[in-house]
Amino acid sequence: MQNSFTLSGQIVDVVAGTIFPGKIEVRDGKINSIIPCEVAESQFILPGLIDAHVHIESSMLVPAEFGRLAVVHGTTATVSDPHEIANVLGLEGIDFMINNGKFSPFKFHFGAPSCVPATGFESSGAVIDAGQIDQLLKRDDIYYLSEMMNFPGVIYGDEDVHQKLGFAKKYNKPVDGHAPGLDSENIKKYAGAGISTDHECTTIEEAIDKIHSGMHILIREGSAARNFDALVQLLATHPEKVMFCSDDKHPDDLVAGHINLLVRRAIKAGFKPMDVIRACTLNPVRHYKLPCGLLQPGDPADLVIVDNLAAFNIQKTYINGELVATDGKSLLPSYAYKAPNRFFAPVFTVIDLEVKAAKGKLKVIQAFDGDLVTAKIVVNPVISEGNVSSDIENDILKITVINRYKSSKPAIAFIRGFGLLRGAMASTVAHDSHNIICIGTNDADMVSVINSLVEHRGGISVTDGHHLDILPLPVAGLMANIDGYEAAGKYEQINKKAIALGGPLKAPFMTLSFMALLVIPELKLSDKGLFDGMKFSFTELFEDTSA
């Protein structure tokens, strides 16, 4: 229901770049007038905050529930890439996200996923070809071409990739990037193809290089990848080229905060409040041509009230003039819906996870906390009865990725960095194709958590060897079908249990989900085998060092 009312406070005009005392008259959900005053209330009124790049699915919540939680933190809109569900369900999944989002006044702006599947080196549940991209981009409810992860295809002229980029140009819609670690020459080729953003920068030098090639930089601070500290200085040097995003936000982290936390941190660090606020209001609205309010006469009344710009405590959130959150409480309801899925994996046994010993040393994935990039190490394998087993003492654990779309043999490798001392953990949130991914100290516990996911057709599961806990994710094997706060509580409980198994990771399930992300180097695992992200090809599990 749209409302008519008047607010008094310090008006943050992100278009003019000024802050002044005034009154805002809202009529039928839109800003009717803004009147400067000599004296006004001390509270600050500013446009609603925007997450410039997020995969809603990674919150393990459907869009309406995501919005229900996010409005508490002053977020009123997102630029949302439905890449995850598209890899599972294709166009059906994209339509589910758009339609579910319509239950809520929250403003979701979905893109056309450019890489489904992300690579040809993994099994996905769907394919979205160039013709379907054309059909998507001509739609009014599709705002951009989602992150182009196939940067080799861009640089080396892949016909299918450039056809998709051509459709974005045809419909005058922006293209999001995904190009970690490119050198200056290849950055120019990548940006020159019409790709205008990147959220994968890890150093200020890389970010400035991309800015010089015409790209906007999305400063990412999610549950797994955190680049805020490395990139926030861009607000001082290139504020008009900066946006804030979370990329991936697990439900417990979303309960704790969202883009508001980045605003608070940046202002506390001494950056100009106007530059900071523009990074999550004006800049994304202009770049993506979003129909979101910027606190101008005639705009939708999408606005946030905060106590002051230093503490930045969100007091009220409005969308289209509707009060959707007040004093830390969401006023949006939950909704019922039909949960789509695609899951055909069989039950597994410990024999399925055996790895026969071979000549040479073992290639091992090295994972790092808070980083999507991995490294490759080579170790002597621990062999028992002719099979390679986990080496708990040296943190060399077995990892498997299993095709969840049809019966097939598990792909198995080894990984360091999780530090589990007992038990196992598994998930069907495994970027990008969302097959079953599992890591464990022994095969019996691994089979236990894997089969629990098979039984529930998706979820996250953990066992300490005695008790098993699971959060079912029946919506495409990615999202829960329960109240968002309840899902966040269950996730937090399971995540704590995973942390208690040992190891240094703050978000072990989030980190686990990226160990199948082949487009991020160096060494990853797909359901088809161990993958070298530097050579962009499969590699053998054993390395012969005798030569």
C-alpha cells in the first residue's frame, strides 16, 4: 500500500552532492516535494541502499525472504545475477526468481546469466545459449548481461561469447565482468569488448588498471571473498567509479548486516560521506539504469532514515513510500510458493570414494580463508591398503564433487586449508553447477553427509562422526523454503558445528562452495575431475616427479 506523509531531517542529496535541513513530502509513494528549511530534525534522510552485485541464491533464501531481511539494514534494491539457479534450472529458474521477487516491494533487478554452464568442464542442470540470451535481454524485467566469467573467450574471440556481448549492445544494456588477475593488455581487450564492471579485484593496482580501461569497480565484501580493505582507497581517488556489493552473503551474515556495514566502515575510515553513500545509491542507479529513487522530486520514495552518518544506525526503511522496516524489525511478511528442483543423484557407499594409489606425488588444492583463489601444492600421499586416504595430521583431506543431475562416478581429489580433525561436511551449493561437494576426514562420514543431501534433494550437512545436522535446501538445492530468520539460525548452528570440527575458516561452507568454481584459479575440482585454472584444462591427480 502506498502512503502519503511528510518527513523532516537532514536531506542527503546524492545528485547535487549536498546535505541540508529540509522536509520531504511523499504522496502516493513518490517524492512530491523537497523543501529546504532553516531548522529540521537531526535525523538523516538518504536514498535506499543498493547492493550492486549479488547472487540471491547464495543467501540460501528465496528473493522475497532475502528482501524481508535486507530492508532492516536499509537495502531497498539489488542488482541480482540469477546465475546459480540458472545453472540448475535454466530459464525456469530465472522466471522463478523474478516471480518470487514480485511478492515483495523490494526492488530486484535481475540479469541474463552469460555463462550457463560456466565452463564445459563440469555437468550442469541446464544450458542457456546465445539465442536464449537474446530473448532474455529483450525483456523489460532483465536489466543487464550478468558477469562474463569466460574471460578467455572474450580475449581470444570465442564466437558464442561475442554473440552474447553483441546482444547486450543491441539492447543497450550493460555487461558485468568477472576477470581476476588479467594483465594490462588483456584488461584492455576485455573492457574493449563492452564489459563495464568487475568485482574480482584483489589489489588496488589491478583495480586502477581496470578503471583506466573504462571499467567500474565493485568493492566486494561477502561471506567468503572480502576485498573492502584492499580497495576502499578508491573512494578517495576514483569515487565515481566505485560501487559496493556483497556477491555472496550467507543468511546469518545477512541477519547481521548488509551494505550498511560497508557505509559505516568507509565513513569511519575517513572517506567523504557523500562519496561513500553515492557508491551504493547514485552510482549503481546511473550505471544500471535502475528505476530506484534518489530522493528527487518525482522519484519513487525509496529512502532510509539514519540517526547520523557516523554511527549510521538504520531507523526506518521505505520502498515506494511503504514503511518496510523500523528499528531493526522487518515489516514484510513471508509468502508461500512452489519450490522447483532438479536432483537425480543416487545413494553412495564408501567403495565409491576409494582412490587407488598411483606413481608420483599427490596434487593438492590449497584453500585460503576469505579468498576464492586457491593454490597448488604437491605432497607425498598417505596410503592404506592400496588406497590414498586423508592425512589429518597434515591437513590433507579428501574432497569429492558428485554429479547431482544423473548417476555417475564421484570425482575425488585432496585439499588443505580446512583443518578438520574429525567428521565431514557436504553441500549442494557448489559454484557454478551446484553438484554435491563434500570434504571429510574419513569415507564413512563423507558418505553419511552425502546421502543426507540425496535424501533431501539438496542442502548443507555436517557430522562430527556421531550426530548429523542438515539444513534442507529444496528450492533448486540452493535455497530453503522456510522463514529467513529460521533458516539463518539453522545455518549458523550448522556452520558453528563445522567450525568446531577444527580449522581456521570463518565460513567453511561458503569456502567449500567455491572449491568447484573452475573459473577462479589455481586448482579446483569439478564432477569430471581435477582442474587446473591456470591452464584451463583437466590435470592428473598424481604428478610424476621421478623424471
